[in-house]
Amino acid sequence: MLYEGEAIKTLIPQRDPIMMVDKVWSAEGDTAVTGLTVTDRNYFLEDGLVAEPGLIEHIAQSASAFAGHRARVAGQEAPIGYIGEVKKFRLYRRPAVGEELRTVITMGTEVNGITLVRGEVRSNDELLAETQMKIFCE
Amino acid sequence: MTKEEIIEKVNSVLAEEFEVEESVITPDAVIKNALELDSLSLVDLVALIDQEFGVKISNAELPTIKTFADLYTYIESHQA
């Protein structure tokens, strides 16, 4: 485990109630694994399940946390990232309160500060959602 | 891969990805105009060339690739 709880706040600018990452399990090369335990206080809950925008936000914040970690390792401040585009989003199942999400983030091609990011959200190895997004970091 | 094979594959995958007729992809056509690229879709182009040909276009070299002829030549000279 690289980061948990309050330490996540050193990586991303989001704060409660919209913090959608509570762990960074690992980060190596172009891949990181993050986590989120869905609580009954989750801002994106609808009928006891995390809504689609919440999963997209979780993936985006996971990518942001990864970028923040990389910046820290390089001795720089965590960058502010903006979602430029969400593409090929697939939702297979919305997670419920109590589930622990594990998300694999893969950083891909970067062109002029815009990075192609792929995210896969799983719960107990079951693929819940996946997407590509483009993130602009400043 | 020969130059002819590169041209055929580039035209096919770009037409499909960017939803344009292959007829708009001619050697002298400007890529940005033919594919209606913006700063976001430019990332898709670079990623697609990497995925399909294993050729990474650097940020420094990207501005030199203006036409499809430039792209064919770049891929041909950088393929493994």
C-alpha cells in the first residue's frame, strides 16, 4: 500500500464529499492500482448503488492520484488534471455500499500534455466498468 | 511491411476510427483537415499509429507530419 486515507489528499485536490479514491495500492511504470470502499456516505449513491458518473469520477481521480504520485517521486508538486474526454465507457454492474473497488489505471499515449488513460474498475475480480479518457494536466 | 501495405492499412484504420470515407485520405491531403482533428482526437491518431504499427510519434516530430504522405514515410522509416 502506497497511500491511504488522509495521505491521498497530498495527491489529488478533491475533498469530501466527492473524494472517490481512498487507497493507492501500487504504482509501477505506466500502471497503478487504486481502491475505494463504497460507504453509505458516498456522494454518487443512487438507490444504494454508485451511479455511472461516480465510477467515471473514481477512474479520473485514480488517474489523478497516479499522476500526483509520479510528480511526488520526481520531486514536483502534484499537477491539476482536467478530463478532456470520456470514450468507450462500459458499465457492467454498479457497485453497492460495502464493496471494495480495485481499479487499474494505465497511462498511454501523451501528446502535448494530453494523456490517454485507460481504467478498469473491479470488485472481487469482477469487472464492473471500464473506459478510456483523455486528461489534460497543467 | 512495404510502403504499399502501410498506405493501405493506414487508410483503412484511419477511415474507420475517424469515420471518414477513404477517398478523403490522399497522399497530399492535410491530415488535420481530412480527419477534422482537434487537440483531443490528435491523441487518438498518435495512439492508433502506435497500436497498429508499433511506431511512437514524439511530440517534437508530430508537427512535421502534416500530410498523409508524411505519415506513410514516417511509419516506413520508423517501423521495427
